[in-house]
Amino acid sequence: MRVADKSAISLLVIGALAGCVPAASPPKVASAVSAPAPPVIMPAPPALPTAPPPGMQYLYGSGEAAALSIAVYHSLVEFAQTQVAQRPADSVVLAEASTLDAPRFEPCGNKPMAAVFDVDETVVANLGYEWHEASTGKGYDSAVWSKWEKTGADKVLPIPGAVYAMNALRRLGVTVIFNTNRDAANATQTADAIKAAGLGNAEHGETLFLAGDDKMGSKKDGRRAVIAAKYCVIAMGGDQLGDFTDLFNQQGMSPRGRRDEVSSGWAARLWGAGWFLLPNPVYGSGLKGGFDDVFPTDKRWSVPPEETK
């Protein structure tokens, strides 16, 4: 046999033997790994309205509102200066049992002088909360407002003129007191908001009075009486008529009747002379009235018909 033939036979034998060797076991496959969770797709935030409501544009954004509140606060300080110099006989807080027909004022005696202010939209602009309302289109919600009182202290600004006035009053020796319908349970957070707005310190029960301090709810006359028992109140500032007396919010008063009450008689003499009202077209007791309340029937006008030739 030729060498070549031997090589061929050797290859055939090797191949046959190889065919007799059992095949190697396939490698074990690792258990399947869980597929990654699909990414969470957050819904797009709702589109903002084209603009804030007109009242917010005016109060929080306009130069006109800023100028008006600055003017009010300048007038208040000037009035306080004259009162400190001449010492009035009576406070500008109505005495208990007063009526609109028979008002009486708390006597001053030798009490130290004070000025009393509402907080929201009088000395503090609640920009954070109003942004929430404007951007969501949702109206007032007491639960949301409570959360705002607790967490929104760093999202406020002072009403223009308020910081100047608070500082000027304190230099005159007049105690600045805040009387607000924020909840007494949130006294610390309200004091924080007042301080964050640059308006100084406020101490609950001394220079800060809140809803829940008595049993009168949102009515402020009881709190005013407590303040006037200790102080000669020479000036009050607010953005609602209830910041001066609850008599203007008696049940059954029409918007027109309410307007008439503040526009004549003893009350008319107090505006700018003890009582100082700040603008607020965003919310409150002033935003009421139908056509008959707002437009007297003898003052309505329509486009005259064109003359015919």
C-alpha cells in the first residue's frame, strides 16, 4: 500500500472514531433576566392661560396699583405724624355696641399708640398662591389656602409702600399690629411670611391677631376690641371694608347700600383720616353686585340710532 493510501485510511479511521465520541453537553443558559421597565412618560403640564385675570394683572403687575398703594401709605404715615404730635382723644376703632346710625369710638386715655393692618393684599402680596390660581384656572379652595399658609412664606412680596410705612411708624414710636383672617394654627408661618416680606417681626397675641383667637371666626371686631383695650389705635389699613368694622358686612346689605354707607356721613370722613384702604380687584367682599347694583337705571346709555335724512 502506498503511503498516500495509508494516510487516507488513517484519516478514515480517525473520522470513524470521532463519530463515536459523544457530543459535549450544551452550556447551561442563565435564567432569563427581567426586561427593563418601560420609561415612565410624564404627562405634559397643562398649557398656561394666555394671561392672568385682569384683576391680577392690575394688582400684582401694574405700575398704577403700585403708585396707588404707595400714595396710600405716604398719606397714612403723614396722618400718623400729626396724631402722634397732638395725641387724639379717641381711637379709630369703633366701640362695642356701635351701629352705623350711632357710632362711638374707643377712648385713648394714656394708652400707647398703635396702627393696625390686615395682612393679605394689604401689606403682603401672595404671589405664590395667586400664581397657582391663575395658572391652574381653579378658584379659591380653603384646603389649598391652608397649605399655602403653611408652606408659602418665601413666595410673597411686600405691597409697595408697606415696608416704608411699617418702618416709619415704628420710628415714630407707634406699635405696628397685624390683624388677619389667617388661621391661628398657622401663627408661626404667618409671622414668617410677614418677616420674609421685610415687614418686621410679629408675635402672636401681642402684635399678631388671627382667626381662631376668639369665637367670632372671620369677623374682626372682637380682635380689634382686644387691641383697642390696650392701645390708642391711630390708624388702620386694609383692602376690605371688614378690616375697619364688621358693620359694613351685615347680612342683607346690598352692594349699593354698602357703597352709600361708606360714601356719606361719619364713615366718609374717616377715609384717609384714620382709615386707609388699599386696592384689591382680585377677591373679596367688594366683588359683588348685579347690573342694578352697579349701574343706576337713570345713568344707562345706549348708542343712539343714526339720524335718518
